Amino acid sequence: MNNTANEKVSGHILSPLPYAPNALDPVISAQTISFHYGKHHKAYADNLNKLIAGTALVSMPLEQIIAETAGKVDKTAIFNNAAQTWNHTFYWSSLRPKGGGEPPAVLKKKIEEAFNTVDQCRKELAAAANSQFGSGWAWLVLDGDRLKVVKTSNADTPLTKGMKPLLNIDIWEHAYYLDYHNRRIDYVDIVLGKLINWEFAADNLGR
């Protein structure tokens, strides 16, 4: 996996998609990808570049910018755009064509320790995603030495809470509205069944 979420911010922080724009069809259409990646994700990256131009933040890795600006009222715009740039890059890698199925053995063992079964883990991810009021994210994270499911609002990220993200699901409306309209539940269920990238989560577990 190309761990582009950690690369340094420059004039080219919009990381390339890890697959072709139509690779997630029919679950997520190329049209959704064109707007989600090409408009929304790109806008966060472009806005961040403008906001940090000429400051000490410009030479920092994206994760450090997030850490430096989290919780600071005068840095809210920078945090929001930095975190959304990172969250989206992470999201694209949390999906893959022909995903779903069974996790790699090392991850499956950790999942079973925390949730008893992989199916229960999926159910908790779906519940977190579908119960989030408004925009946000559902995450599988490593908290200490144990896996857990959390949800965050808007641009918030588990990075600021001392947790290690393993994968995420974007539940902003722009992630699914063109394909599923207001049916977030359908979007979440099919992503977990057919696109979720357990291999990416296993790689992050071992980092």
C-alpha cells in the first residue's frame, strides 16, 4: 500500500487514487468518484495549501499539521482542511475492488479478541456509520492493544485521540448521495460487504 496519507505537504498533496476511477463500480460509481475525489478531496488539499503558504506548517507532514492545529480555535480552518485531506486519502485506501470477505489472519485474530466474530465487527462499524448524526466518519482503530469501533464528526479524526486508525468509512453525503440518495444504510452495508479493504487494515495494524 502506498502510504500517501503521511507524505509532506507541498504544492502536490492530492494523492493519486490507488485504483482507476471506475474500479469500484457498481458499488461506487465513477461519477461519484469524479465528484468526491476530483472536487471535494481536491478542494480540501487546495485550501490547505493556501492556508499554510508562507508559514512553518508548510514543511510539516500532514499528520503533524493535524496535531499542531487540533483544538486551536484560530487554526480551525487549517485543521479541518488538513484532517479532511488525510481522512480522504485514508478512505480511498480503506476500499478496494473485490474487497470484503475474510480479513488476513493476524487482523482476524485481533478482531475476534475484541468483537468475537468478524461479522460482529462489521455490524459495529455499520452501527457507528448509520448512527452518526450528520457528516462524519466511522473507524476501526487500535486503542492501546485492543481494536474498537469509533465515529467522528465532520473533519475529526482518531489521530488526535491517541488511537491508530486501521480503516474508515466516509459518511459525508457526498460519499454516497449520487449513487444511493438518502439510503446511507445501503451504502454502508454494501461497502462493508464488497469493498472494505481488510488487507489495508492489517498493514496498518503492523506498522
